[in-house]
Amino acid sequence: MPLHVPEPPHGQADQVKSKLHRFADEGRFTGKALRGARKEQLDVSTPHQVFTMGLDDVLAGGGVDRTQPAGWRYLIEDSGQPIASAETSAGPEGTQEVSKFTEGPFVAATDKAMKIVRRLPKLAAAGFELRLLRIPAVYQMALWLHSAEEDLLVPLEPSPIGKEGKAMPAGEFFSDLAELARATSFRTEPN
């Protein structure tokens, strides 16, 4: 079974693409890659749900059970090459709305990590759903490969725990992250 890219909510990919094209028409992009792309060459691909986790959950030894769904993410491609990402988040009426377009280091890191994980023998045997985990307090993003049997996390570059592109069992990933969080100034002590 290959890596499963989940189906986003009905019509969402079209909504993202429409806003992407509208921004291109109006010259509203601030990033170099999106500004320089031709609208007719832009497309969205690889939808995956985004989950977040707070620092308190990491310090408490939490795992994937402590994550919260935050929206959806798409890679934006220019002539088939990823150059940016688009994200949705819950709007005032609970529907998912396009919230941002981003051209940061995590776009290339996502593409690179996906190429690595698609070659994993374990992936073919079990089949995993693609997700993204974001832990803002420690500047950590990871691909989350979810299956009924196990969860693997693949830190994206740059990662504060290192191990970029390596599929890690969830327990090992969260243990490394908690150790980092306890050893750094991310943690604030009560007065």
C-alpha cells in the first residue's frame, strides 16, 4: 500500500487554487518564488491535514494523542516543482478557509522527506496516511505517517532534534523532543 494522501473536505482544493490564482492576478504575493511564477503554471497538490501540539503537552510526555487538528496544507507547484505551501484554518463559521501562503524552508524539506519516505519498505507493507505535525514553541515540524498499527514522525529540516528525514517511531520522536524542551529555555518557571 503506498503513502495515502487523504481527501480534503469537498471543494477545498478548488477554493485554495482559486485564491492562489486571484492573488497571482492581483500581484499580492510577497515571496520571490510565487511572485515570479506564471499563474497558469501554478497548481496545488499533496493535501494533508495539519495538527498542532503545545509545549506543555510535550513537557508532560504527550504523544500523538495530545495533538489537535488545525487545518489542511497543500504544496503549491510551479510546473510540477514545489515552491510554496497553502494552509487552511477554521473560519468564523467553522468552515476551512485559506489562511496563508508560505515559501519557507519547510516546503523543500517536505518534498525531500516525502521522496525519502515513499521508498521505505515499511510504508509499502502497512500503508500510512500523510499528515503534518507542527509544534511552534520548539520550531518543530514533522511529517506524520499514521496507520492503525503505528505512527511514524519524520522531522523536517531544520529540526531542533536533528534526524531530519528519518522516520522515527512516535515514542522516540516525542522522547527526544521532551528532552530538548526540558534542557532549553523554552520552558518558563512559575514565579
